[in-house]
Amino acid sequence: MIKHLLSVTQLQPEDITRVLDTAESFREVGSRVIKKVPALRGRTVVNLFYENSTRTRISFEIAAKRLSADVINFSTSGSSVAKGESLKDTALTLQAMGADAIVIRHSSSGSPHTLTRWVEASVINAGDGTHEHPTQALLDLYTIREHFASFDGLRVAVVGDVLHSRVARSNTHALTRMGAEVTLVGPPTLIPPDAPAWGAQVSHDLDDVLPKLDVCYILRVQRERQRQQYFPSVREYGRLFGLTRERVESLPEGALIMHPGPMNRGVEIASAVADLPRSVIVDQVTNGIAVRMALLYLMLAGQEVA
């Protein structure tokens, strides 16, 4: 397995399948009375989060603890970062403390790659700027695979603010590598000009795309972008690109509804739609633990303990 996971483009289809198969074996651990295996006993995993996070940080923490690793949660508030400490100095400190893996989320694209120059520990990208979020893509593929026999020819639409979404990039790269047909849907201002180079189709008409889908993947409307006028108003966005109860009727039977969270209910997705049986949003969270367990295990278990 690779030493660092910085982008899903590092993974070949067989690598992705290996991660998903390993996650399947770890899924059962979560149903035990004692939810723990000794696979990473003696290892230290650091969650280094420079941005706010609930699902990803907690998911990595639970994953590491279920593997019996020691976990250190590092946030910028209350740390030396608040006093001006650089990423390099923080990295060197964690290296000196014997970290075996560093899970990093940072607002600057490329930060995980830079971190690999300063530490011997394995680095896992938990989201860097608008670049990528590879573990989210892997847990999404795992969730999809629970419902479909193959990714070949699977029709997936990623809907919303693709321009600023690291999730959209990682999912598109991962799904197309596995043989899926991906369509990026959103207003022209929120679709990056280089999107076709990702191997995806582009559409600005959600109603035209919905009847052809196996998976409808809704992205969060990033309200902080509204000040920059990428679309006229939240209400207008919801009217054109929100997944409403009426629009769900256009989806084929068996099509899944997905969202990386957190959701803006009533904007990109209606509250009633988020709670439908075909919505697997809660499953995505549960599966994230198994997939991150698999990654930590594959990246660390083969290394010798000093």
C-alpha cells in the first residue's frame, strides 16, 4: 500500500477495490459488543485539523481507536498555532513525538503534500482547500457498492458547487477510474472550466439529468460563497438545482441519494428528501469508519514497531 494518501489519483482500480474489500472485513467490528481489534496497538495517529470538522475528525478518531492505536487530536485553537507556529514547526514537533500517521485537514490546497517533506509518518489528506478529499470518495464508493454489483456504466450526477468542492473532484476521479459515467451539474459559474478534463460530462439542467441516474450526489451550498455572487440568491439556486420532493419522482426506481454533509436542508436538498429510504446519507457516515479503519490498517500494519 502507498505510504501517503494525498489524492485518489494515486490509486489504481485494484487499489481502490483492495481498500473497499478490507473495509468490508472491518465493517463487522462496529457491530460487536467490544468494538476493538489489536491491529495497530502501539501506533500513534495524530488528527491535525486546521479547519472545523465533525464527521471526518470523529470518524478518523473512532477508526484509529477501534484498531487500538493511540490517538492525539490537534486543533489550532488552544495550540501554539494560535501563537503563530508554522505548519513546518508543528510537523517537526509531531515527528519528534513519534507520530506514525498524521491525518491533516487544511484550508490551503497542497498542504498534505508539503507535510510529507518534513515527517517520516504516513500522511493522509482529510481535505485540503478546494483540492481533494480522498477518504470521502472512498467511503462514498463503498456505500455505492453496497447497492450495485459493479461500477461499470453506473450513471452518477454530482450536483452543486463543483467549483469549490474537493469532494466533487475526488469522487469524479475515483468513480471514472472504476468505470462509472459521471455528470457534473450546476450553474455555469460553479462548474470549473477544466471539468471535462476530469473525465466527466457537464450539464446545467438538473431536470434533464435526473431520469437517467443511478446515483444523485448532492453537494452542500457553501453559503460563504454567496457574498461573491456565484448565483443570484439561495432561493433561485434551490429552485433550479435543489433536490425537491417533486424532483425525486423523476429519479429511476432504485436510484440513490447521497450528500457528504453537513446538509443545508431546504436549500440544496429538501428535508423530506434527506430522510427518504433511498437516501444513504447516514450510511455514508457509518461506512466512513470502516473505510478509514481499512486505510490506517493497510498503511500502517505492515510497518515494524520499534
